[in-house]
Amino acid sequence: MGRESDGGGTVSPVDAERVAAVRCQMVPHSVFVALAETFQAMGDPTRVKLLFALSRAELCVCDLATLLGVSVSAVSHQLRVLRSLRLVRSRREGRRVYYTLDDDHIRTLFLQGLAHVEHRRALPGNGKGWKGGNEELAAAGAAARR
């Protein structure tokens, strides 16, 4: 076992074997950047609402704007961000463009995040639990606890 710090700014590992084991599992920096961008996209409440809606159904821009109570322009802007990060994809049907989540990984990531928030809100003494009663959300929460 090494020292945590020598007082001069140099840090030595406490458990060199554990550090080495994790170091060999690290992914390239570019992967961490892409993952951070994915989570950053979920840092905006409008984008999170869009992801929630699209986790339930394929919808066009007008329907999303109506659902969220914002302008078509605002929805289009946020969808552009989500598309650039490959979180949503689109398909054209005549003059309409329909959006959905890009794949099941995005759906799972979103539902796990939602389950985490619900779990934190439902802790004893909090009294702020969501009353939506969603079986899919409950299943995602159960999977996260395993």
C-alpha cells in the first residue's frame, strides 16, 4: 500500500493493484467525451421531456410541440441537438417527419435515469414520490437495483 500524498502535490496510489486493474479497463478519452455529451444532452428539461415522449411513441414535431406546450421552432432546435448526438432518429412520411429514440440503449439509459430519480424521490421521509404508477419504470428500477 502506498501513500495518498507526499505533501508536495505528488499522489501515490493507496491500492496500486486496484488502480492497475481499473487502468487496463479504461476506454479511450474520445469515448468519455461522447458519453459526457450524451449526459449533457439530458441536462435540459425540454430535451428530457422530448426523450420521455419519444420513449412512449413515435411523434412528429407538431405533436411534440403541442404535448410540451412550446413552439415548433423550439422543438425543432432541441431535436436537432438530440439527432446530432444520435439520441433520436427521424423518418419522413409525406410532408411530415416523425421522431423516435435512436435505439433501445437510449430507451434503457433514459428509463434507468428516470427510475433513479423516482427511487431518490421515494425515499422514506421525502414524500415527493411520483404518482404515475408506470410498470415499465418500476421494471427499470428493479433492474437497476440488481
